[in-house]
Amino acid sequence: MTRYLHILLLVCCLAAALGAAPLVSDDFDDSIDRGLNLLYRGDYEPASTVFDSFIAAHPQNPAGWFFTAGLYQVMMTDFESDAWAKQFNLHLDSALAIADRAVARNPRDAWAHFIRGGTYGYLTARDGRSGSYVAALAHGLSALSDFKRAAALDPGLYDSYLGIGSYHYFRTRAVSILKWLPFIGDARDKGIEEIKLAVQKGRYSGVMARNGLVWIYIDYGKHDRALELARGLEEEFPANPFFFWARPEVYWRTKRWAEAAEAYRRLLTLIESRPVYSNYNRVLVKHRLAKSLLESGRPREAAQEAQEALNIPSDKAMLKKQVYERRLCREIIQQSGKKLKP
């Protein structure tokens, strides 16, 4: 009987400890919203300052490290540069370690599971870009597990559905690329509906869920829906080129050349108004602009843009990455010259 009472007392103490463990959701303030708004506007340095202040004020909350990693991810994509790769990885490591501790303190902490799942999601994307597909799959499954756990613990945590829906969509998509994956049926529409929940009701992920859905619609061939969402993001964040890539991509894929030329020129203006960490995007956009101008009957402008793309300074790594674009620029100049001959 005494042993039973000791066990019962131990269980009660553990339950009380879990109940008293601080939840990640109880340790937020409005600086996360301010930081995200600055990030979406393209004000990256002020956003970093806000997130740093959150980390200092909330050392046991992995959210500050997680959202700062997201900031570096956006910056690397926006500027097509790995200049922040070290900071990105360090913040992912910190977010994961602190989220692990939060889950250990209270396994029923939904937001701790969500942030850990999001961190695994970033690791999945990183591994996928580097070609480490086995590691990407393992991290993707870990992310999915945490997102599902978060949604089960707190059905109102709709941010989780961005991760769940993305997995369902891209798991189906990956089967066509990675033939060794077992086919589990086409879950793309299911994934889209889940991401819509994050768009409509997510606490922090609404904007990025919309942006992700734009590119999913482009991949799926649902171009009208992609254009509608893309226009909304452009109007909401008019100074950030990060949100201006989708519309010209739709025009490019659908061969709406005059509209593509206009959209790429607007994107180029935004890119050239910002600090330059890499010329990769300038070459890419000028090549696309030159091709769009050529196809829409403006060969003189096309040749000029193609030549300017070739004249942009590039290091060896960038030259290796853009062999295709530079070759096409030379072809555009030749084709334009033929069209301009009397």
C-alpha cells in the first residue's frame, strides 16, 4: 500500500509540474507581429532588431530564434545569396534545442510542437536545396509529426495547417521526381485546402501561407488563382521584390509576353533599388525581360537588355550557375539582329 501511495504521489507531482510548466503560447508579446510586418515589407534590419529584443526578453521561448531563422531564409531567397547561411543555421539549432526543452517540460505544449515542426520544415527545405533528399525526407516526417501533434493539442492553432498542407501537396509532387518514394495517392487538393485554413485563420503564418499557395497554384497550373493572390500580396507589400516574382512567372509560363515584359521590368526596378549582395537575380530577370521583349515584337529593346545582362559583373560561381541564361542572352542578341536587318 505504501508503494502504491508513493507512486500515486509521484504521478500527482509530475502532473502538477506539467500543469505548472510555462506554455510557449503564454510567453508571446506583440513584438513578433511587429517583426513579421517589417520582414514582409522588406525592412530586414529593423525586423532583425525586433526579433533580437524578443529573444533577450523571452530566453525560454524558441519563437524568436525560429522567426529570425525565417528572416534569414527570406533574405537569402530575396537576394539569392548565401551570405546569411551561418546565422540561419545557428538560429535553427537554437530554435530546435529550446523547442525540445519546451516539449520536455510540457509534452502538451501545442506551440512548442508547432515551432519545432517549423524548424524541421526549414531543415527540410535546406536539405532539399542541397540535394540531400534522404535527410530532407527524414526532417519532413519529423515536421509533419510535430504539426499534427500541435493541431491535435490545440485545434485552433491553424498555423499548423500550413506545414501539414505543404507536406501533403509536395509529398505527392515529390513522387514524380523521386521514383523510389511509394505513391500514396494524389493529395494535392487536400493539401491546398489545409493551407487555406492557415491563410484564413493562422495567427502568424497568414502572409507566408498566401505566398506559398501562390507558388503551389503556379506549380499546379491554376494560373488565375495564382494571379489573384499575387496581386494582393503586391498591393499589400509594394516595396518588397520578394512578392513580385510570381506574377511574371505566370505570364512567362502562359506565354503572355507583353505582360511578362511589363512585370519583369517592374521586378527589375525593385531589385535595383535595393542593396546588391549578388547579381544573380539581375541577370536572371534581364534575361527573362529580354526574351519577353523579343517575343512581343520589340527586338531592339530585347537586344539591349540581353547585352546588359551579359555585361553584369559575375564571379566564377555565378557564371557556372547561369550558363543557360547567358547562352540564351547571346541567342536573343543574334535573333534580334536578324529581325532588325532591312
